[in-house]
Amino acid sequence: MIIGVTGGIGAGKSTVCEVFEESGARVIDADAVGHEVLRDPIVIRNLTDVFGRKVLDPDGQIARRELGKRAFVSDKNREKLNAIVWQPLRQLLLDKIHAALDREPTRPVVVDAALLVERGDPKKIVDVLVVVTAPEALRIQRTMARLGISRAEVVARLSAQLSEEDKVAVADFVIVNDKTPAVCRQRARAVWNKLQCEEQ
């Protein structure tokens, strides 16, 4: 079984994925896969062609924070970023999913991906979709603390994502993360137990 875990920035996807991993799943983090893609020489060249050489660090690698500042400034720039990065990211993600299933066919695979719904039908990648939600003010606060970025930068990233309502509309399960991490973990365990029952 391939389980997609998605939600807006700061919603708490990582906490839910931790619980699923502790329960026996293999977790593939789309952010980590994205970092791999950003090291691809062709992707680096395409990004510098579009966003300029200022997105490079002194080692000639993509400086993600600088790229983020330029990409999230407008819808047009965000689309340019997605046009360059999405296809190689999707392919590498699928390769990792298939490799995990080849190694351990009965072990569930969890894909932790913020933009699973934004990039088309998530069911082309996953069997089950879990959406993690949280109030916007809480998401902004969490993201500022975690990434050390300004409120304006967080709001720009939030506006780049689909609304929670749109994500919830296509979800198989919804986990509301509006309380403590312990409560979120408890809710995640409840969803995991339901998923295990469905598979049997």
C-alpha cells in the first residue's frame, strides 16, 4: 500500500509520518527527493537560465532559500519553478516508491509530500491520501519558528499552495492538528489503525 501524506506548510505532516514510520511504514520524504533533484546538473542549468546565477551558492549548487525568494514572488515564477522541477521530481519519487516495494512488498510506503494534490491526481502516485490540517495562524507560527523566515515569506508560500478545503475534498482521511503534538500523534495512530484494518 502507498499512503500519501499531504497538507499545507506547517500543518504537521512530519509528525504524522513519524507515527506511521514508528508503526512500520517506510517513509519517503518528497522534500529530500527534491533536494536530490536540485543537485542534477540539467536542473541547475535550467534554474539558473530562468532565475539567474544568484540562486547558486559558492559551490555552484542551488541555494534553496534564495531560489525560494525568487520563485515565490509571483504565480508566474512559481509555475516556472514547477515546470523545471516537477517532472524529474515525480520520476525520482516513483523510482524510490517502486524500489521500496520491490525490497519489501508487504511493508506500506508513505510519501510525505506537500504538493501531492497541486500537481494533478494524487491517486496516480498513491493508493490512499491522508491530509493534515491546522489553523492558518498556527501554521504561520510553526513555519516561522522551523525555517527561521519572515511572516511575509510564509504567507507567500501559503498562497502558493491549494487551500486546505481543496485538499480535504480529495482526502481519504483527515487529521486535524490543532492541539499539542501528543494529540496529533494520537490522531495519526487512529488513522494508521484504520488503514491496517482496510488492508486486511
